[in-house]
Amino acid sequence: MSPVKPLRQILFSSLFALALPLSAPASAAGEVLYYEDRAQIPEPYTWDLGLYFADEQAWEAAFAELEAELPQLEKYRDRVAESPATMAAALEEQFRLSRKLGPLYINANQKIHLLRSDPVGAEQSGRVNSLLSRFQREAAFIQPEIALMPQDKVAAFRKAPELKPYRHYLDNVWRLREHTRSPEVEQVIAGSTLPGAGHFNTYEELNHADIAWPTIVDENGEPAVVSPGQFARFRASTDRDLRKRAWEAHMQKVADFQNTYAATLGSKIQRDVWLAQVYRYPSSIEAALSASNVPPEVMETLLSTVHDNADKIQGYNVLRREILGVETLQPWDSQVSLLPDGGRKYTFAEAWELAMQFWRETFGDEFASIAQQALDNRWVDVYSNEGKRGGAYSWGTYQQPYYLFLNWGGEFEDVSTLVHEMGHSVHGVLASNNQSYHDAPVDLFVAEVGSVASESLFGEWMLERTKDKQERKQLLDHALSSIRNTFVTQIFFHEWEARVHAMAEEGQALTAASMGEVYVDLLKTYNGDTYARHELDALHWARIPHFFRNFYVWKYATSFAAGEALAARFRSGDKSAAEDYMNMLKLGGSVYPLDVLKAGGVDMTDPSVIRAVMDRFGLLQQQLAREFGL
């Protein structure tokens, strides 16, 4: 569908739990979790932004060089399919320029992720986004010239030795022939990329710059702002009154801006619908499936499996209600630990030692050595600071460092996040080291598999190492929360996303009220009467940035299911599981997503793979109930 993917990245930010305030240490060790001044953070725990470019002058020189080279693509216009040699040369030039663009883009955005007010980062980010848009316009003719070749010529080119290095890339282009437009139309679409990003940019500015988020009194009697970044911390507080006050204050502020949120997301959804129509797809959702070459049955199994197991979702709500000792489960009760004190706390150093031992024992020295390289060479930014973006992610580019972005909070959730995100970074490094540039990028359908498997296995590894009843409760609680948050909830989100896209396709208005009505209806379907709905629940969709990534969340759920299936191989004692796991990561995007998973021993067309997640959800609930004596 798109002419090129200039940025080869693995970016995940499913966890938005920020660190605690400055006055709260993670443990008896007194680890500082939040810094008002970033310069006070010990250097070993901060990113080395000089790994891509030594200084701003080097960035500027690279930018100028790339900008000057972009016109070189023009010499291939109307000539790409002239001969195999010409096609190979055109592709090589496209990928060479794309490879130069990745580090420029990432480095500029890293600066504003660390400090939103960074003027250099803001200026560079704006310029590199414009350059990205220009590159996409300049290269827009290449894919259609390949896709629209006569079939007899395609057959001949498939056999050409010059094109052997690009075979999978070309097969994918030819596969999408019916959904590829002329070079002129593709160029117009590519030109809409930059203005098309305005929806998410507006959302980000609204959340992080324009809205004055409410201030409440926290557990220490101090004023605290319930911003999007801090919201997760308050939801995890063991003080129920604080959770309630924070939730209602935050969601009421969302309600104050509900029409702006609706207009911003609604216009983005309308763009999705428009693009699907332009590319001749019957619907937006079919366009999303086509991009990953995944049969509709996989998505249908996701939905049917969750609906068939609604009793387990509702049973989990009942179990949480009983353990928490509350009469009704309210929206502010969904993320709190089931342990009165929140469970064991960890310093980053303690967590790193545990993680390294786990990686080495489970996946071997190759995985562990890459992880250690990441810490030693400052690919990891650990602590939260004033102006730093919330959440966690891994982000890198071909044969360059894959940076980890954390906001360390000292909870087990943070330890698990470290393990998860390192899985992405190792995945990126292994794919880069074993594949060519154009075959290294990992499709979103499988991007989470390695990390989910690692995270799941780490929880069990920890569980096997402890006999402490409180810690066992904490670990089981986390395992259940992971399935709920990263499988069940993502499918819930997908259903909401699919329904509102269908509304747009039918010509219905997308307003705060109409989108909220869909959200509440799904809450009823999933939770039945086990959850006390609040009138502000109807606006929760406005808090989900993933909705600005077209049909992303369902891929996260499939990745989770595949990751669990991989983890099951390790649990069963399968001696080849670790080797298959590492080989799967090394494949990158050199084959189609379903074939990547098969290399790891997972067949996603088998419905039992998805159903096994909900079976495990039920079994873990039984284990947790026993630990609590219920």
C-alpha cells in the first residue's frame, strides 16, 4: 500500500506507568526515581545521544547531505521496470537514502522525548519530518512501477539473479498489485503524509502542552498533578480514596475537552477510511489485514475466543473484588496491586542483575551479551525527569544501537517492562545483524512476540525461585494483569476501533457521544455486572494513543498469543525452543509474518494457539485464589 517504509523501527509504549515523585524512594536503598533536573541523573543511566551523531554539527551535515541526494532518485522515473539491473539499482538507491534517514529521524525525536521543551530537538524533529515527507514523495513512483508490470515480465524478473536479494520485498509488492495506484496517485498520497500526521500531533500537544491537568493532594499530603504520565501511578496507588480522586479529576478534564478529542481522532479515522477506498479495499479493516498478509480467520478467532470466555474475564473481576475487599469494582480499582503494600520493590541495579541471570539461563549468551552491551554503551535511559515523555519503548535503526526508554518506578511492573523492552532491542539487533536492510524490519504482527515470550517466561522464572507467599501473590497478580491488559483489553480496543471505523464507512458522525456509546456497550459485553460503570467511562477511548496507529492493537493481541505459545514450548522442556526462538528473531521481516512464527514453532492459523491464552488466564486465576486461600 505504501511506496516505502523509510524508518525501520520497533517502537512499543504499552506501559505508561511513570516513576513516583522525587520524595519517594523505590526501596530501602533510597534510589531516586524522579529528577527535576535531568543533568542530575548519573550518566551511566542516561542515553548517549552521540552514538548516532557525535554532535549537532554532525547531525546537520548528515541532514544536508541527504537533502542534496534525494533528487538522485529521479533518474529512475519511468525506468524502474526497464531491466532487472535497473530495478536493482533503483531499489538500492531507495534503500540507501532510507537508511540515512532513520538515524536522523530517531535522534531528533529522542531529544524531545527526554525533554519536551528541548528547542534543538523540536526544530530538528520538524525539519526531519518534512524531509521524510519529501523522501516519500520522491520515491513514490518506484513501487507502482514494479507492481504494475505485465505479468509475463514479472515472471521473467522473478528469475533474474540481480533481483535475488530483493525477492521477498518484490513478492510483497507484486502481491499488492490490485491495491497499488499509479505513480501520480501514489505521489499525491505520499505528499499527504505530513499533513496526515497532524491528528496525532494535535493529540500530543493537547495532552502534553495545552491542557492544564488538575492538581490533587497525594498520599504524602503534597500537591500533585494528575497528568497523562502520572495517571498510571495514581491508578496503582494502594490508597483507594486517592485512586478515586485522581481518576475522577483526570477523566473530568478529559470530558472538558471531549469534543476536541473526538474531532482529532474522528478526522484520523476518516483518513483511514479514505485511504482504504483509494487503495480499493472494501473496508479499513481489510486493508490492515492485507498489509500483513494475514487471513481474516486469525482476527475472527481472536474475537470469538474472548467472547466465548467472557466468564473468565468476569470471574477475574470477581476475584479481584474479593481480594481487595470492596463491595463493587470501580474503574479506579482496575490497576492496583492486590497486595496491601503493593508488593516487593526493586532498584534498577537489582532488577538488572535478575534480568541478566534470566536472559543467560533462558536464551543463552548471545542474547545476554547484547543486553549487556546495551547497558554498557548507554542505550538505556532509566529514570524519569521533568519534561520527559511517559511510558517505555525500544527504538533503533539498522545496524545501529536499539535504545531503551524507561521511566523506572521500582515496582515489579518496571522489572517486567525492562525484560520486555530489552526483548525488542535484542530482536532489532539480531534482525539487523542477520538480514539486509530491506529484509530486517519486523512486521507489527510479530513485533511483540519475542518480548511477550520473554516477559512471560521471566514471571515464571521468578515464581520458581521464590517460596515467599507475598511475592508469589505479586507475581501471579502480575501475570494475570498482563493477560488482561495486553491481550483481553487490546481485543476490546480492536472491537471499538473496528466499530467506529465501520460507522465512518457508513457515513455516521463520529462524535464524543457516538464513540462513547460504543465504548460503554463493549464494557457491558466484556464485564457484565461485575464492574460498576462510571459515566466518565464513556470517554476512556480519548486516553488511548494507540488508536492513532491504524488497527495496531489487534496485532498486539496476536503477538501476545504467539508469545505465550512460544513460552509454552520452554515450559514443556522443549530442548530446541531457545534455538528456534533466537532463529526466529534473526529472520526479521525476510519472510511473511506467519512464516516467521512458524520458524519459532507457532502456527497462528491454529485456533488453539489463541484459545490457549484464555485457558491460561483461567488457570492462573485458580492459582491466585489458592495463594489467597479462597
